[in-house]
Amino acid sequence: GESVGLHLPTLSVQEGDNSIINCAYSNSASDYFIWYKQESGKGPQFIIDIRSNMDKRQGQRVTVLLNKTVKHLSLQIAATQPGDSAVYFCAEGKNFGNEKLTFGTGTRLTIIP
Amino acid sequence: NAGVMQNPRHLVRRRGQEARLRCSPMKGHSHVYWYRQLPEEGLKFMVYLQKENIIDESGMPKERFSAEFPKEGPSILRIQQVVRGDSAAYFCASSPQPGASGELFFGEGSRLTVL
């Protein structure tokens, strides 16, 4: 069946260090993947997306890597800051125009001052 | 530019009562999505609506749940005869023109507690 899952439920990183959050997916028919950040008591906030025909995309302090061979997605956050503490979800979508996303369980990232 | 507005933010209901959750999309957005999130879990798709049309309701439970997005006014997610298992955070998201991107803009959520 379709599933998007994460390897680690929690991750603690020293402030200023880089962090890597991983995600495994099983549906090779997905058109795109998105990373969302959710702070406590708030709605998910879009971070970055990547289409299935790409293997890397960079944003401000974030990089998403897609390895379709092993169905693996990762989010790299450079020079982490306290404000990066949140739960991070990967999500997959099949069709642009119907944003019916399948979310993973989430990884809780804690930045240690 | 106001974001996606959801109300109420918190709602408490007793078993058997009805819950109505409202969502106003971002200005200029005509597509609304409802997702449900249980504690410590990811979001689960429920329904996708455009004005006056349900496009995809494959994630909606067959009974007690309904959604609408009228020509005027907010989108409504209605849960009849609530049970304890309905306790969750319900998030609404909106997007602009279809096919523009995969980005959804989420509201702050409505947290339903069923006693």
C-alpha cells in the first residue's frame, strides 16, 4: 500500500550544526514531495518541494535530496537555529491540481542551545 | 493578506452532539482541503472542494462526516453524532489555481475534543 514514513521520530541537534531528517516512501508513482514544518499548536508550514524528475533542490538554508532508486527523501537544514525546533513532515503528491497529500508520521527536531 | 482562517480554534462536544468547523481560504484561493491530525501523527487527507463542488472525498468517513464549500461564505466540515474517536485537530488548507504547484497553505487548525 501507499505509505510515507520516517526513520527517526526524534532528533536533537546542537545550535549551529547541520541537521538531516530522513523519509522513506513506497509509492514510486508520486509526482512530487514536500517538506512541511509544524510548530506546536500551529498548522503545517511549507518549507520546500521537489518534483520526481529532480534529485536535489535548494532553498534558504534547506536542501532536499530525492533518491528514487531507494525511495528516500531527506531534508538538510544548515546552521540550525532555535526557531528550527518543530515537527517536520514529508508528504507526497501525485497530481498537481489535486493536492491530496500523503503525510508521514513526522520527526521532532529539537535544537539544543 | 490574511492567511487561511479557521474557527473555532478549540471546540468541546459531548458524545452525540454535532461539530461544525469553518474555514475561509486565503484571498484569491478557490480550492479548499480538509485534513485530520491525531496526536503525534501526520495529517490524513479527508476532502478536496472547490466552490459548490466536492472534487475528492475519498478520505471522508462514510457516515456522520460531510463537507461543503458554498458559493458564498466559508467551507464547513460537519461531524454529526460525534464520538470520542473524532477528537483530533482538523486542518483546512487552500491553494490557488490548480496545477500551479503542490503548495498548500494551512490554517492554524480546529481542535475538537469529544467528552
